[in-house]
Amino acid sequence: LRYDPELGNIATCGQHVLIPSTESVLPEAFQPKLTVDPEQRCLLAHALPDRLVLFPTTKGSSLRPDSAQLSSLHQDDQSGLRAPFNIQAWSQLRLHHVTDVAFLGGYHQPTMACLGQAKPSWGGCISERSQESSVLIFVLDVTRQVRLIWATHGLPDDAFRILPMPPPISGVFSISPNSVTYLKEHGSSISQALNMAALERKALAEKSEKSSMRNESKLDILLADCSAVVLSPTVILFSIHPSGRLYLAHLVLTGRDAVTDIVWTSPAQHMPAWSMCCSRGEDFVCLVDTIGAVSLLRAQVSKKKLPGTLQPLKRMRLHEPGEVPLKPTEKLKELMDLHEQLRDAFRFLRSYTFERIDELPSTGPLQSLQLWCNDRGEENQSLGTQRFIACGGTDSKGSLQIMQRAVPLEEQVEFDLP
């Protein structure tokens, strides 16, 4: 689609069939997904659980074929998409099915993260295969091949989403209903239990070489079917279903990119959301709630103090008790001031508060729709121009609307029903 800001309309530039007619019925509970490379070099469609469709773009030089092959490929000049190719879950990724996909930033070539399982699971084997999910990181090269860079195995079998973290943190944030896991190519991973249901997986998770499950079950947070969006390199916003309570997950750093813990806070606001997206400047969050209304939130930066167990160590004494302190030099004063600034930076977390500044109402689920009673003088209205009165929405979001079709219908045939 292409948006024309002058006319305010949307034009269709191209259309591609992702699923053949023989496979037109999607599996139950499967949600297709569309994601774009951060550098806009390619577009990835998660069309089926075992199939990914990749569309190189005219900007994707790393996926651009040579000049000899270019003439034989279909190219849509309007949409900027080149001929797609399929990525099969088992033959190319060695996964039985793919649960979620995302593009990672900071790589020279388009790089995608895939969350999936190598073996199918069913109700009778959950206790034996509670740690069967894997996250695989692949790079896409010019020969239309996928090459594995690094992988992490032994994740909870109910993990359903991965979030790519922006630089300088990088890595992948995996979400399951009862726990979260931060994964990185170099360095140890962090897994955190958020309720009592995740504790039974703790013994299995601690057997992993790069992961250790931390007990934070006192939080009693359930992330099933939640919505999440990355606000900044160290903060992730969650909307929990069905209550809609907002939570912030803070990644605690000990260096420039070394994550040592995850701290959860809540701005004490309730906004049920099916999906969320964030502006590039971290200033606004667009939220689509469960009844279809669209809200625009302003994110205001605030600070929260770290728990005492994560506070930096106390300053060392420069002299023993009873000794006369020496007068510090100018260089030492500069170093002490810098040290104090760094201590203050690691004593507080970057947090946010949210304010709803705009809302686009929606009809939501229509509870009732009836024909409007024609006024006098409107007896000879054209077919299809009658007015309708509708009652939609729920609770305080409810509304009463009158709708009318502007373009009349053309009557082709008329017949009596038996």
C-alpha cells in the first residue's frame, strides 16, 4: 500500500498470494504475521506455521540477484518488492513449526530470529518436553540461503513471542505465559519466573549452560496473550489480559551492554490492548484496545530507584579513621565527580508514565442495528441511501451512531421469496 498525504487516501500498489488454494484454511489459533527488516531490505510474511515467505526490496542490495538473473525475475516498480521465495521450516530451519519471527538490527545482512519447536508436542508429553522451544538466528545471503549464526535451546514449550532488542543492548527477549528470558549471542542469558506455575520448570532450566531461572514468583504476573512493545533499549511495555494493567520490564545493566537482572514496575494504569506500537522518539505509544478503539499515549520519562540488592557498592574510604585526609588534586576531583555521576546513573532506572492525549472511537461490537424511521418528504429515497441507527461499544466506550450510504445502489433484479 502507498499513502498519499496530500489527498489523504491509500492506493494498492501490488498484491501477492501467499497461500495456495489447496491450503486456504489456516490452522486453528495460528496468527499470520508481517515484519520488515529495520533497514527495509526485505519483508517477511509468516504465512503458515511451517512456511515463511520473504520479499526482497529494491533497497535490499544484500539480497539482490546479479544482472543476469535480474531480467528473469518479476519486479513490481510501484511496490518496490522483488520476486518472493519460500523458507521451509523443516528443510531449511530444522524446526517442526515456527511460532514467531522477528528481524534483528545491527547486522550487515538481513538477520532474522525464529522461535519454534523441533518436535511436535501434545497433551501427553508436556511433562517430558517442557523445555522444547528454541530460538535460532539466521542470516539471509545473496544465494537465497539461510545460514545459522547462533541458537539457544531449552526454552519453555509455551513461549509464544520474541522481541528484538535495539542496540547497544541487542539480543532477543522471549516471552512465555509464566516466564521471560533474555538471550544474547555472547554472554549468559537470564530467565525469570513470574508466578508459581513457572517454578516447576526451574530445575530443567538451570541445567542449561547459559541460562538460570530466577525466582520472582511473588510478582504473580501472567503474560498469556499479552501485548508488548519496546520503548527504549532497556524498557519493555506490557499490557496484561484481561485486566489491561500496564507493566514495565527494566533491563538492569552493569556495563554498556551487560544485562544482569530484570526489574518490573507498574504505572498503575489499566488499558487492555490487542496490539501496540511505539514511535521512534519514545514519545508516543499507539494502542488498539480490545473493543477496537485506538488511543494515543504520551510517554513521559521518569526515574525509579533500584532495589537495595541491586544498588552499587558503597564508596571506598580514601583514608583510615583518625588519619588526616590529604587535599585532593584537581585531577582527583574530576575523577571523583565522574565516579559519583556513574554511581547515580546506576542507582536509578529509566521509567515512564503515560497520559492519554487522543482517542479515535470505534463502533466496536455492534449490539443492535436498525433502519432509521424516514421523515416526511423522504418516502422516495433511492435504494441503499436509507439511514441506519446503531448501538455499539461496551461500557463507557459505548456510542449511538447514525450511518448512511452516500453512493446509492443500483437495482438489477427483483423477485419474491417463497
